Amino acid sequence: MPVTVLLVDDEPLVRAGLRAVLEAQPDIEVVGEAADGAAVIPLVRQLRPDVVAMDVRMPLLDGIEATRAVLRTVPEPPKILVVTTFEDDEFVYEALRAGADGFLLKRARPAEIVHAVRLVAEGESLLFPASVRRLAARYGDGERTAQAALERARLTEREAEVLRLMARGLSNAEIAERLVVGTETVKTHVSGVLAKLGARDRTQAVIAAYESGFVEPG
């Protein structure tokens, strides 16, 4: 089954470009388009896409509120990939905190766009550690909350190690190789980290790690 994608962007040229790149792949299918976040919920319910590629800045309902609405109201919601012009945009950080699975720059190369869609569809986060560090330093206002959550979580030594590697942007397979364990073992540790932190996904766990100081820059 192909990965199905819904494109949400108020710029027709951006949607056309993304569609052309994605539909050139045999395992990806663009099932719909929208010009504003206000149209996302009915389209998600109708089309059931695996991934929503969502612009963050739109005239009626921005990508942050659209992300929150999808995650709040849609059972088994799709993965959400934020599409942005500037990686240091506060809107990007707020969308990630709201539950988006990662972000993609509009200037990304076609191969990077395809990789991003496949990655989030598989349940991995698409994070750029240096960018997330900068965003957390500039816009993060949840330091006390994040620190308290990590203290309450009482991660095991191995879970803490996995969280640090997640924060560096490593995939499950890369973490498994680094720790010399099986991928299923890593998935178990990741699930444990998310459950203990009360995080929806890897992205929110990583943001908490940076905001709390659990993961140091560098």
C-alpha cells in the first residue's frame, strides 16, 4: 500500500511542486489538497491520509491550530509534517510542541522531501538537532514543566541513553546499531520513554529533553 499524503498550503505553486515530487514515487500517493488549515479536519476524516504536509503560516487557520485540532478530534490521526520557509520560525516550534511529527523546509531537495514523508509515515520523527536546540533556546517557555516531567519520569539508565540519542536525531535503527541491540529492543525503550514522559511522540519527548536541560547543546 502506498503512503497517502494530504497537502495543505495556501500557495498553489508550493502544492504543485510537492505533488510533482511525491507522485513521482511509486510508493507515495497524494490524495488531496487544501489551501488553509480550516479545511484539514473534514479532508482528513474523508481521505484518511497517512501524512499531512502542513504549512505553518496560513490566512484563516494556521498550522499550529490545525495540528492541535487534528490530534484532538480525529481518532487515529495522521502523521503531521510541518512545511516551512524558515527553520527558526517560532511557528515551527509551536507546531512541534503541539504534536507535529517533524518539519520540512520548502527549499529542501526532492530526495529530502520524499525521505521526510517516508520517515514520518513509518513512525519516526524528522528532527534536525541543531535547529531544535536553537528553537528551544529561543522560544522554549516550558523549562520548569519539562524538568518536572523528566524528574517524575524516573527513566532507567538505558531509557535515558535512548532519549539522548533520540535528541541527536538518530533513528531506531541507528540507535540499535550504536547500542548494539535489536531494533525491537529500541522500540520498547522508546515506548517506555514516551509513556513515562506523557509524550505523544518522539518529537515532544525530544523537546522536553532540550527544554529541561536533560540534553545539553553540543
